[in-house]
Amino acid sequence: MATRTRKPAAKKVVVVLYRVAFKNQDRVIYFSKSSRPLKDDTYIMKPHGIVVVDGVEHQSICCDGERYLVYQTVFVNGQCVGCNCGARNGNCKHRQQLSVIEAQRRQQADERTTEPSLPSVVAPLTTLPRAEFYVREAPTTNHPSVDLSACGNLNGARGFSVMAVAL
């Protein structure tokens, strides 16, 4: 009896569509595209890119004329806490690959935020510059006065009008 040797499967690369970071929380959501397109007879299309597959609603995206599911992978405090791809073992390719990407991003962000330390003692200013104020007189105008009564009725046919507002 001959034994079969299995070739290692080709590693599929996760395609990240976009990343959402919440400012007030240390929470990040990665939206990634599924590796295989949906078959035409396996889903029901709803508005706004929502598809129903086996009675469950999913986000979807159309690329190159084919429809793909959109998976969400959630990170809290740099740790992956969930992915909605439906992997049975709980350790999917999305979690593995995006954990590496998020760790690199956090490391780069930490390097950017570290600033060179300032000297602990700053010499106090002994004398402050004195504030000087200049008083300037308003310019005089030599314009002739304008008498509007000589211009006629500026309001139209009525001298005034009252507008009533119904509440």
C-alpha cells in the first residue's frame, strides 16, 4: 500500500479593504475580502451590498465583476478578539496575518510618539519683556453728511410692514 504525501497548501494572502480605528477606544476593525468569489446561485442580494448566504446576512463587495464576502477582524488593545469568517478552529488566516500587521503598525506608532527627552531643569526667566501699549486716535472723516429723507421712499410702497408668524 502506497502512502500519499500531501503538498503544503499555498498560503493565501489576506486582502485588506480598509481599517477603522476608534479614537476614544483602543479598538481597531479590519475589513478584508474573502479569497473565493460567491457562486451566483448560493446567495440572495439585498440593498447596500448585503447578501444572504444560508440565512445569514453578510457584507459583500464586487471586484472584477464577481461578488466577494467582506470579513471583519476586531482587535482590542492590540489583541485579536474576533473574526466573522466562520473558521471552525477559531484561528483563521485573517487572525494570524492581521495580528502581524497590527503589531507592526503599533510598533511604528510607538516609535513615532517617542520624543527626545527634554532637560529636567529649565532655567527660569529672570526678567520678562515689558509690554508696551500704543494709543492711536481714530481717524477723522471728512465725508459730507447724507440726508436719506431727500432720497424718497426707500421701503417701497409701504412705510413699514409687520410679518406675522404662525406657530
